[in-house]
Amino acid sequence: MKQKIYIFIFTIGLLCFPQVDYAQVDPNKVATDDLGDFEDEFQELFYEALKQKGIENYERSVDALLKCIELDKSIPVLYFELGKNYNKLKNFGAAEDALKAAISKEPDNEWYLDALYDFYVQQEDHDKAIKTVKQLVSYHPDYKEDLATLYFRTKKYKEALKLLDDLDEEFGISYSRDAIRNRIYDATGRKKDQIKNLEDRLNNNPNKESNYLSLIFRYSENNQKEKAFETAKELLRINPNSQIVHLALYKFYLDDNNAQKAIESMKVVVKSSQVKPEAKRKVLADFVEFVGKNPQYEEDLVEATTLVSDKNDGKTLLELGQYYYKKGDKEKSLKYFEEASKLENENFTILKHILLLHIDLKQYKIAKEKSNKALEKYPSQPLCYLVNGVALNQLKNAKDAVEILESGLDWILDDPKMEIDFYKQLNIAFTALNNTAKAKAFSDKVEQLKTSN
């Protein structure tokens, strides 16, 4: 019976562990055994265990596996499956014992070790996880990075950095390992060591762009702006076609009052296919602020926005709309807000600017139509009622203005300024309707609110 059990487990094992090397087993032997007659109790119980696990009935799966173990205690996969089921049932002590039992019977099985390692990580038992992952390192170098992470979590920073250095030397620098390294430097406050590490990298490989960029960032973060600026200029010297470096250069040039160079860098950034949209938005936002103080460069700002008009996001267009509004160019401001609204049609802030600008520009018919649509979408926003009421008053439709304004009053919460605006418009509407008593009542409310606030 035992020989048949092993054959059966081997067959199931092919499904459970497709990456395990079974080259030492003769496949012809499996083919010639009569598995069709192998319908004993063990087989039925093991199938039942897998079936119950598949439908997440872990307790029944455990029961079936325990009965299998009663029939044969020597088969490692039974304990492996048992451990996984216990883990699902949150019976963590039993899960650990079962997984360790599987490993004791087959110490070189990577999958059993990995399951135990994963179990310890879930339990945040870092010391046991370290002990287990050290056994896994011989299978895959990737586990060394896991070990470095565990060293970091247990504050074994020296060991973690040593391991990261070894990995970098063997496999080259990677983003994920740099992330661990930077977390260690942040935790220990070893900024000088961090910069020294990056300087060494640059000296060892002076033609690699990423080495310059990392060092520029860390210099800037450490308030060593002159060194950051010099490093950026050096990168541009050795690689005149670099685009990413201009993300740093444009800001350095602005701080250095070199507007022309800043503009050139800014244009490289907004045209670059290598720069992410959010980074472009940040550059444009900075340049909008700069042009606000230096309006002689407005044409350059317009050109820059044209260069990325098909890639712009709503936030950039919103900032441009606000820039032109502050400048007093309401028509151009409205243009950018409307473009922003096409990209962010759920953004009420943009809609608010558009409605108010239509009123400011005396486009009352458009304001009425857009505020009507806005009321369907935002029935609890008092501003939509107010804009609609203002437009109706200006279009000499006082009766409808009263109705919409009185409806909007119910939605005002702790906003005296908004209340005053509503009362003023109601005063205008009732005056147009020759209802002097109502008009005076709302005029009095305006004065009362002004006095109390």
C-alpha cells in the first residue's frame, strides 16, 4: 500500500508544485502502475481534503488530512497542506507545527520553507523569519533582498547595508534595494553616508544618468543646493540630450534669476516624453507663479501651455485659469477653466469659477443655462441657485428668480456672506415685482447680518 500512496502523492504533487524538479523519478514507472485500482481509503481522504480546501471548508480539509496521517505519518505534503489549512483557520500554533513537520521530513523542499517563511512574515515574527529565509537564500538570490528588509525591520542596519552592498556588487544597482537603503538612512539619520554612497556610485560610473539624478535629489533634500546645481550642470555637460535633468535645472535657474535658461529648461520638460505628466504640471505651476511676478515672460508661458495642450491635466489648466483671473483677463481665464472642465467634469471648483465668470462677463443667458444644468447635478450647492437667481434678475425674470433663490436659501449652512448675496438678489427681485414690503424685509436682513458679522 505504501508504494501506491507515494505514487498517488507524486501525481498530486505534480499539480501542487509544478516548478519542483522531479527529474530523478522515472515517468515510465508511473505510467505502468495501475492507478485505476488505487481507490483505497487514503486516496479518497486526500482527494476530499483538497476538495474541501478548494471550497474554503478548511475544518473538513483538516479532518481528512489528519485521517491520512493516521494511515501514513511519513508523507511531508500532508503536513504542508495541514499547515496551510490551520493558517486559514487562524490556528497559528498548529500551522507552525505542521509546516515544521513537513520540513523535518523533507528539509530541502523550497516550497515548504517558503510557506513557513511567509507564515512568520504574516505573524511579524521577524527573528524566525530571518532564520528561515537564510535557508532559502541558497535557492534564489532574491531571498537576500527579503533578508535585508528583515534586517531593517529588526534594526540590524549594519547587516542590512552590508547585504545590500553585496547584492549591488553582484547584480548591479536596483530601485527596490535603493528604497530599502534610503529607509535605513532615513531611520538612522545618516545623510552623510547616504550622499557618500551616491558620490561613490557616480565616481565609479560617471556616464550613468541615474547616478547624477539620485545625487541631485539628495543634495537638494540636504539643502546643498549649490552642489545639486553643479551636479545637474555636469550631467548636462556630459549628456547634452538629457531631458530629465531639466526638472532640476529649471528650478535652479529660477532661483539663480536666470530667467532665459529657466525658460529653456521648462520647455524641454513640457515637450519631453520621458517626464511624467504630474512632474510637468509641477513645472508649469512654478512657472505660472514666476510669470505672475514677472509678466514680461507671459508669452513663454502661453507657448509652454500650447506645447502640452493635448497632454495637460485639469489641475494645470485650473492654475492657468486662476493666473489669468488674478491678472484681470477674465475671458482668457474662462477659456482655461472651460478646458479644465472637459478633463475634470466632476470638479465643482472648476464649475464654480465658470459660473461666476459668466456673471462677471455679463453672459447672463449662458449663466442661466449652465446653472440650470448644474442644479440637476448639484442640487445641494447654494452657489448654483445664486448664479441662477442673478442671471434671472438680469434677464428681467424676477418671478422665477424669487422661486429659485428662496429654494436655495434652504441649502445655506453657516455662510453669512452667501446669505447676504441671496438677500440682496431677493431684494432686487421683489423690487422688480413692486412688492416693497418683501423687498424691505430682505434689505433689513442684509443689514442685520452685516451688523452681527
